Amino acid sequence: MRSTGRSLARSTFVAILTALAALLIGVASTLTSAVTASLGLTAFQALIVPGTGTPHAANDYLDNAVNYYVLPGANPPCSVAAPAGPCPTTQGIDYYATFWPIPLPGWGGLQGQKWNVSVASGVTDLTGKYDGIIADPDPALADQQIVIFGYSQGATVASNFKRLHADDPWDIKARTDYFYIGNPQRPSGGFFERLAFLGNVPILDAQFGDPSPTDTCTDEKGALRTCATDFALQYDGVADFPQWLLNPLAVANAVAGFQYVHGTYLAPNGDDPVTETPYGYTVEEVQDAVAAAQASCTAATYCQQVEGSDTIYVTLPARYLPLYQPLIDIGDATGTSALIVPIVDLISPATQTLIETGYDRTDYSNPQPGTLLPPKTFNPIQTAVDLVNDVPEGINMALTPGRTPLPGSPPIDDSLSSTSTNTIVSTATTPKLTTPDIRLGLFAKPGEGAPTGTGSSANRPLQNALKDFHPVRDVVKAVSDTAKNALGKDDSSSSGDDSE
């Protein structure tokens, strides 16, 4: 009896341990699945829609889209040429990617397609490749996730596609996720939504006021699933344009952001200098920001999601104001950075306070067209208090020129760590930056590399255009070429030199 009792006790103990082990394994598996999903590791198919000026995305463009945003921080990094492990099979979407009649490099000028036509061509190619994945008879591919990624005009293409597929069967919608960067259709901040009062401009053939949908990922019972991420760098003039159109500082800063910020999301690629990165951030910081926001969408991760929206909005704070970047570049070019940078740092906090009066950031999912009056969040008393507080902030920045970023953004020398209430909790070890004591210009000197139309520099049109821009010659040539095409003439065999 004693032996039987001992055996029974031993058996009971083993059974308990087995149950606990099974429970722990189940919990670990669940946590692993949750982390995997939050990092996008189930996305085995990625459809990348490039921006204006990039009709055919090169491999480095596609690789950066995946490694920065779709699957942030993959180790080893994903490559289109050799997908392995959790990396998705990646396809680029080919379309016109032009914006008639803007005569900027890669944008088409008078010979390019109009905005609506260009966007529609992107939706057509995206639909064809998407349907090809969905219809694949291979059972091994039946449950693969699909991420549709759009940059700039590509985000407009992805937004329109999402709207058109709102009534897809739930089993298909459950497999599809979206990721926008530099989105002109961002409901609150997108340039095309800020100018919604223009509607569909007939001659331009560009549709304004058609924000990205935020309520299409519903199941049979109407329950929403979070299926989209909208990522923006603050003050990007395409994705973060001010609501108050009569705030001159805010508008000028956004215009500068179009030039200095909008084209850097995937840097470096194409003809970019190897040292170029997303405006003020390292690649590792962007990857950490995306992963942290998708794991936990809170203010601490610069992420926002409101009830009734299937989209999370990640807005990475500006470390510097693009409004003053020309001064920084002038200082760099003339050797006067030691004088210019401290002055810029001194006035930047107060300038940012005035700029922010042009924004209502309470709900990025709520379409907000531009207004002639300040947004409802504007408080003149609080603004006055903030301006007073900006004095010591500016002095502090000026004492360490170029090393102290704008208030509210992650610190430069220890960003994305869990030691500050203003930073993102890191999901990986992030190397410290080695920024010089005096901040230099962030961009290549004129003539350093020629634009190819396939990299992020193609999305930085003003910088490229000013390198070799002759307005009268270019307009006359565009009109002449258009007239010749209309008359059916082709001078491609002419001995004349049109390559200037």
C-alpha cells in the first residue's frame, strides 16, 4: 500500500508538471505568435506601390520598403533577389507615377499622365497582381498574408484599392493589410485632404478630398480589425500639412518639408548618398518605431488609434524644423555653421510652437480640410505660456548646437530607449548616433550623383530640379514635344541634342 501511495503521488506530481509545461508552452507559443504578427512576420507577400517619379521601383527601393516598414529589423535583412526565412515575396507595382503638368524630374511635365489617370493605372496593376495571389491554386499559399504598401502617390493607389475592396469576403480581407508612408490622403494632415474644397479639378484631373478609408476591414458581424498603418514623418508637406492655411510659418514649414522630408522615408536608395537617412533618424530608429507602434499603439510610441478606425497612425516627431534646413545648408556651404546653427537652435522651439497652432492632432482618422481660421485646439493663452517656456528650451539647444533636438522628440544620443518618457520603448539594441557637435547640412551637395528616377531622390523634386533647371527652355521644349506628338511627328531620330 505504501508503494502504491508513493506511485500515486509521483504520478500526480508528474501529471501536474506536464500540465504546467503544456500551459507554459501554449503561453509561449501565443506570445511568440503575437510578437510575430506585430512585426509583420506573417506577411509572405508584399506588393509595393512606389511614389511619383518612380514608375518602376528598383530592388533597393523594394528592399528598403520591406526592411524599414513591412518587416522592420529582419535579421538578416530581406532581399528581393533572395527571399528567405520570414521575408515576403515582393513585387513592385508598375504604373505611370506622373503628375501632369508639373515639369519636375520624373513627374512627366506636359507629356505625363494626369493624376487621376496615373493613380488608376496603379490600381489596375495592383489589382491584377493581388488577384493573381488570391487565385493561386497552390494550397500552401491559401492562407498567406498580403501587405499592400504605398509611398506618396502609391499610398493614394493603395487607399483607392482598399476602398474598392471594402466588400470583399471576410476570409480575403482578413489576409490583407496596408501600410502607407508619406500619404497625401491621410485624413488629417494629407495635402489632398487639406485642399478638399477643390474637389475634382477638371483641367488638372486630380481628385482632392478623398481621404484614405478607415472602416473597410470589417467581418461578417461588422467588427473592425486593425489592418492598416499610416506612417508619417512630422512636417512632411505631403502627409502632415497644416489645417490652418493662413498660418504662414506652418505652411512655409510644410513646403520645406515637401522638399527636405518627403523624399527620405526609404533613404538611402537610388542615387542617394550612403549617409542619407530618413530625416533626422537612423534606419534602426525607424524600424524600432514601427515595431513598437504595431506592438502597442500608445502616445509613448507616437501612435494613435481611435475607436471605429481600422488604421493606426504613427507620426514620428521632427527633430529639426525643415523651415530652417536651408540656413543649415548655407552654413555648411559657407563655413559659418558655428554661427548659424546656434541661432537656429535658439529660435526653433518658439517657431515650432507657432507652427503647431496650425494643427489639430487629436484624431488623424477624422477628415479635416484646410480652414482659414485656427483649428479648434488653438488656445492663445496656452500658446503664450508655451512661448515663455520655449525661451529656456531654446537656450539649452543653443548651448549644445545640433545635439539637442526639438522638445518632445527622442534624444539624439540615446534614442528609442526606455529611460525617457518622451521616447519609444526599444525592441532591439539601437546603436548610439555619432552626430557632430555642430549639425551640418543633411543632404548631398549640388551635382553629387545624378537622379535616376528610381530612388527616393525622385521624390525630392525641388532639390533635383534646381540642379539643372532652365524654366523657359524646359517649358518651350515640353510644349514643342507635346505638339509634335499630337501631329504624329517623331524627332527621336533627329541629330539635335535634347539631353541637357
